[in-house]
Amino acid sequence: MHNKAETVARVEAEYRALDRTVRRLGAKGLGEPIPGFGTRARTKRERWRRKDSLAHIVAWKEHSMRTLRRALGHKEPFDEEMRGKTVDAQNRIVYRRWRRRPARAVIAYHRSVHRELRKAMRALPTAYYAKRFSSLWPYDLAGHSTWHRQHHLENE
């Protein structure tokens, strides 16, 4: 079981760690290839740069944010292009959407989604958090972000 304060604190701590890494790398560093990424990828043409990994992290956070907003009764639309696709196919869609955009746009996306996510998390009642039983929850907001930050953004 989870509680609201602890969950929000965990998500905020990961955001701060990710944002520190983003600030350290800057737009130039985010434009660099991820060392070793793609050498065994299923789709050899996808040679992600650090900004692509950041966009990937944020896209999954945005998906979680939509879920939280739906729990608040908001009419959050589903991303129709993603609906019914495998996770791999969804990841390729995210890559295609963001790969040509500049790192500064990805950084702005990262910060914008977090502001909206913070509002949604704070608006949820305490009971919502108590009903979550997985020790990994909310995975896309903490664990998934941490893994990609450590392996793709902080990996020198």
C-alpha cells in the first residue's frame, strides 16, 4: 500500500534528480548519442540520442498523468495512435515524434508535463493512493524514469 505524501515525495525526488541531469547535460549534451545504445536493438535504425531517452521518459509520464486525471473525473483523451499497440510499437511512435525536434523542445516538454503531473497528484484524494498495492507503483513516474536516467543520461 502507498500513501499520498510518500508517493508524491518519491516522484518529486526523481524529477529533481532527472532535472539536475538535464541541466548538467544541457541541450548540447542531450544531443549526443547514448553510448552503446542500439547495438543490439531490434530496430537497428533507431540510434537514440540522450534527448530521445528523455522524450521517452516524459511520454510515459504523460501517459500516467492522463490516467491520474481520469481518476479525477477529467475527460482525458486517449492517444489514438498508441491505442492497441505493443509497448515496443508505442516506443517507436514516441521516438518518431520527437527525434527531429531540438533538445530544447524536449526539455520544455519534460518541465511542462511535470508541472501538470504535480497538479494531478496533489488533487487526488489520499484514498486513491491507498488502493495501489504494487511496490513498483507509480512505475513510469519513478522507477522507469530512474532506470533510463541512470543508464541513458548519466552513462558517460
